[in-house]
Amino acid sequence: YLIFKLLKSKNPFLKSSITSGVFLPLTGFPPSAVRAFLFTTIVSIGKTKGRKVDLIYITILIAILFAVLSKISTGAILSFLAVIGIIAAINYEKLKTPLIFILPFLFTLPFITTKFGTFNLLSPINSILLLPIVYITLLLSLLSEATLFSIPQINKILFLSAKTLILTSKLQYKLTKAFVIHSKIPESIVTSIYILVFL
């Protein structure tokens, strides 16, 4: 969705739904991909019919559905919080692009501090720098899987892309480790923060 949105493509939700639907079988139907497919499909149907769509409501509805039908993981919680942050950023037209990276960080920050007790203040900047490499690696991995890893050239580029991603991540950690904060917030305070935000 972010790729289509940043490219100012028409009907980004519909295109995201079609794209995620195509890649679902290739990725083995992981919960994160299924959530993305359901979200973009529901939103695209609503927008196609000219209805006003509450993105946060749909996100919370899907989160509740997954919580009822399956065991919700830490990754799933972070995923939903990040999505809500992205949705909040979409509402700010002039500052949309920078906020797309900042708000997901802020929305996940309270949960991260209570769960892991550590966070990096420069995470939004690190995310912006890593995003192109992540997308390239993801697309190459899907392409390699779709071709059953039978094209050596694609496999070689994928290896180099993944290696670049790992080395860049390590370099970022070394350069920004001075900005890593170790602080664990009590769950009661974090719960209160989220209640106040969502109200």
C-alpha cells in the first residue's frame, strides 16, 4: 500500500489487495499477509461502493477477529499498532510522507518499552534508510520463489540484496547505539496511554 500511495497511484487499496492476494500462496499464507489482504480487500470494496470507510475501525475489527480465532503474537500486536500509526499519518496531507515513518514508531513505542525494555530513538530514520533495500529484497525473494529458484541471476541478486540488508542493519546499530534507551514502562501505564490515544 505504501508503495502505491507514495507513487500517487489511483486506487492504492484495490491494487494492494490484488497484489497481496497474488502473493498469499507464494508466502504460505502467514497471518501478517492474511491480515494485509483482508484489510485492503475490505477497504477497497467499501471505497468502490462509495462508502465512507473508517480505517482504524476495520483494523481493530480484524485484530479482534484474529485474537478470537487464533493466538495473537507479539509480532501481530506490533503490526496492528504500526498500521494504526500509518492510518493516522494518512490524515495529514502535508506531512504524510515523514509521518508514515514517525507515527508507526510512536504507536508501537509504549508496547515495545513494556515488552522489551529497550528502544532506539533513531528508529524512524533507520527505517527510512532501510526501506528501499527491504522492498527490493522482498520482491526478489517472492520472484525467486515464484520461479522455484531456477534462475541463477535472480538468486544471486537476491543473495546480494539480503547481504546488503544485514550489513546495513548492523552498521546502523553501530552508528546509533548511543541512542538506544533501556527503560521498561509498567503495563498499567502503557495500557492507560493506549486507552487515552484511542479515545
